[in-house]
Amino acid sequence: MFSFRKFFYVGVLVAVFRISTFAANVTLAWNPSPDSSVAGYNIYYWPASGGSTNMVSAGNATSETISNLIAGRTYFFAATTYDSSGLESPLSSAISYTVPKSVTVTNPTNQPPTLNAIGNLTLNANAGRQTVNLSGITSGSSSETQTLAVTAVSSNPGLTPKVLVNYTSPNTTGTLVFTLATNVTGTATITVTVNDGGASNNLVTQTFTVTVNGAGQTGNSPPTLNAIGNLTINQNAGSQTVNLSGITSGTGSAGQSLTVTAMSSNPGLIPNPTVNYAGPNTTGMLTFAPVPNATGNATITITVNNGAASNNSITQTFNVVVNPVSQVGSPPPTLDAISNLTVSANAGLQTVNLSGIGAGGGNQGQTLTVTATSGNPSLIPNPTVNYASPNATGTLTFAPVANATGNATITVTVNNGTADNNIVTQTFMVAVNAINQTTNGPPTLNVIPNLTVAKGAGLQTVNLSGISAGAGNQGQPLTVTATTPNALLILNLAVHYTSLNATGTLTFNLGNTPASKGTISVVVNNGLATNNTVKQSFTVTITAAIVKTVTASAATAQASSPKIASPAIVVNAAATLTVTPGAAGQFAVNVAGATSNQYAVQASTDLMNWVSLQTNAAPFTFVETNASKFDRRFYRAVSLP
């Protein structure tokens, strides 16, 4: 007995594909089977959405081109090997391929394809492989050269599991091949469809019934269903109702439970309808709605089944044609004119109202989309659209780019999704003026009083106030800077400011130079192109220090504490200091000045770094108890505010 030891191997999936207007070819290639008994290969393919399985024999070649695939559909491909006696291996693992969608070409004069009627077939159970001839296959007109695709679907896969189509376009004939399920009887309706790929008028269908009788089968009649007229509707037409009539279980089949089912050949246009039927009524109905914005043709197949073992079903079909709205002369969507807009630089978020949004006269139910683009994104970025279909109003929001000025044209488009005559646009101008083009003024900063400090004083802090962007200016970031031409006198000059606060501070130290006066300039800038700064300057005056050596009376202190070498007193002009020697190297510093004025006695070893020792109201005396710890130390009295 022969048996396959090797399975089919696919080495390369889709190697080459070529797309025509409505159909495509795909070439498959594979590695040869290593089994020497393999005589050839068969290729099987079928659409992912369901339907008949097709077979092509590749002979002993290792590649095969599959023709007449439908653009936009996904197909599965698998293969088998067979030996010289015809024994065939199981299917290989399937691969899938989606045929790219083609560009729809509107052809309002397209003639529907043709297919001759097919006679019904009555068989006995387990009758084996069957072949049904197809004839009269054409594109419908000698002037039309579309690639034709032929498909076949069984209403009862449990009886006829696979219906294979053998057809090559543009031949006028082809065949169907199927095998009955083992030991199963009953009825199946085979629907054969020819598609010429046109945008409309592109389908023709023929149906025939396969009746499989078992041993002792009597003359039971199939159920009945009246014919259903074709239907033409407009795009986005909404829910449709189709009435069913003449539904019975058939002669001699009284009392059987009837089931009614409906299937669409094009679910991307018309999803499978909903059936509303309760047996044993003779009427029912279908409801369905076309997919939004879709157009084209779909064949609806309705099957009534009486549940008998055989001769148990009847099928009726009708076509649904969905025309684009533009084919019936509907006008484009609507949008009211939008007024021009003038704003100042850095004006912040703007809102523009949209009104009069509609699908256009005669258009109903389309989903509307609204978009907006800027002709100058460096000034006005593309606006944000706030709109929900099918409302008649919406808004745009946008903000000018910081500190930018100029003009931008905004284009607003409404699209109703139809094939043509589907858009309307309105434009408006946004002018962004520089702030100095209006009455807005420069930034502000209050006058800074002049400052007088004693030489050698520590870190100085100067308050800044009245800082603003200027009248009418809003939101600009402000910068504050400070400079001095007296870099040796004014040290470590620093600005402490956070935009957009109205206050800030300056800090600086005094240098040890002979200079007694310096100037500091403070500038506030609001970042505009012109009229953008204000400057305030103030003078820092250093009071001259008076240094005097310890008098002879201090010699006693020096004698008592040899480590004190010529202590010195530094005073400012507002205070008078005298020294009185004390015991064990101590001495007293007597501070005289404005009565009740606060003075701080400070000490230094280098006249640069000073340490406060005592603060009091004049007159008072400070007693130095640590003089013996220093070789030389200077003292001063500083008047406090």
C-alpha cells in the first residue's frame, strides 16, 4: 500500500504579484519535496471570508500563478503532493495573502456579466465526485474586457462540503467540482456568481439545487418561498425592510419546523440581514442597512429549510444596488462663511465658531468630517477642530506662536464622504499684530533710591518694585538685568527675580578700593520687537572711614597684655569711639553718637571681614575681654537704620 512520508513544503510565499483594475494575479513558489515518489503538486485556495475552495494543478513545477483574485480580499493558499497513482497527501500549512485594493473606476454604463442557467441535480447518497458544467460566461459586452471571477457557495456545507471552481478568464465555460458528504442526504442550493469587477452592475448569479436521496426516499416536496424583487437604494440610506412571502414546508411536509436564513455576498456593503420569522407563518421579513459611505452591489440569498432528511430547502436571491448619493444630483455639503480675525502678538488661545454645517440638500445620514489647516503654521499652527457629526455647529481653537507676527490663512473643509461633489471649504484670515503697533506701552520699573553705605560694610540688598510688562501687555516673559561700570567697587552683582512678579532684589558686595562712588543700572525687557525696555539707575556712595591709632592710654593695656600690638579703632563719621585700658589685657570701647541711635560694635583682623560684638543705643561702653587672643584687631561702630 502506498503512503506519503513527506508533506508539502512552501519555501517562498508570494514572490510576484500583479494588480489589474479589479482583479489580481499572485505567483506562489515552493521548495521541491524530497520524497522521490512525488509526481506533482496541487494548489488549493479559498477566500478568508468563506466560500468555495478552488484547485489548480501545478504538475511537477515548483511555482504556479493564481489568476482572477479579487482586489481587497484575503485568500488562503495550501498545497498537496500526489504520486503517479493519484494518491494525494494532506494539505500543507496554509499561507494568506491580501490582494491590494484597486482604484475604483466609475463606469455608469457597465453591462452586467452573463452566466447561463444551471440545471438542478438529483443524486443518490455517496454518489462520489460530481462535475457541473458552466457556460455563457461573458463580461456582458464585447467592448468590455474586464477580468472575470467565478465563485460558488453551498447553502448546506454539511451535504456538499467543498465546491471547487475551475475557470480561467475570459473563457465562456468552466466547471464546478464537488463531492457529497458520506452517508448524508438532503438538499443544497449552489449559488454561482460571476463578477466583472465593475463599480456597479458587476454581478450575475445562477442557482441550482442538489438533491441527495437515501434508500427508500419518497416524494417529499421541498419548502416554498416566493421570488423577491431586486432593490436599488442610495448610499447611507439607513435601515431597509424586505418582505418575505409564500413560506411553506412543501407538499407532504406538513408539521415540519421551518427555519429561514439570509446571507450577503458582500458584507462590506450589506452585512448579513436580520431575519424576522416565526414558523409556521407564511410571511416574514429581512432588515439590513448599507455600511456607511459604501456603494456597489450585493446578492442576498434567502434559504428556507424544513428539516427533512432530503429535498429539504429552497433558495431565492435578489440583488441590492447601492448608488453613490452624487449619482442622483445631490449638492455638496454646507458651511457658513467665517469672518477674518485680528489679534495681538501673544494673544493666547482663540476660539472661532463654525455654523451652517450640513451634508447638503438630499443627502441624509452621511458622517460629516471637518478639518482645518493653516497656511502659515509658524504663526498659527493647524487649529484644533471640535465637531461631532451631524451637528450644524462646531468650533476651532488655536493660539499664535509666541512673539510671532504676520498673517495666516485658515482653510476649513467639510466632507460628506460621497464619491464626488463631497466637500465645501471656507477660508478666513488671521492677522497677528506686534503689540507696539497698538497703544500698549513699554515695561515698567519704579525709581531706585540712591544708596549710601560705610566702607567695609557686608552684603548689600536693594529692593526692586513696580515691575510689569507695560500697559496692555499680557503674559510676556519678563527679564531683569543689572550692570555697573564700577566692577572693582561693586562686586558679585546679582538679580533675584521671577517673571511675572512685580518685585525682586539686587545683591552685591563692596570692593576694597579707594573709589567712593559707583553706579548700578537695572533694565526690564518684555521681549517685544520694539518699545520693549525700561531702565532705572542709582548711585552707591561709600562713606570715608576714619582710622585712628590707640592713644598712649592704651599702652597700659598693651603692657598688661603683650599680645595686643597697637590696637586700632575704626569709626564712621556718625559715631565717636574712645578706648579705656582695663586689667589683664582688657580694654573698653566707648561709643558716643546720636542719642538713642543704635550702633553695632564690630571687630576685624584685616579690615575686610567684620564680626559684630555688641549692639546698643548710644552712648554705651563695650568691654573687650578677648583682646589677648589676637596679635592685632580693629574695631568700629556702625550706625544701624
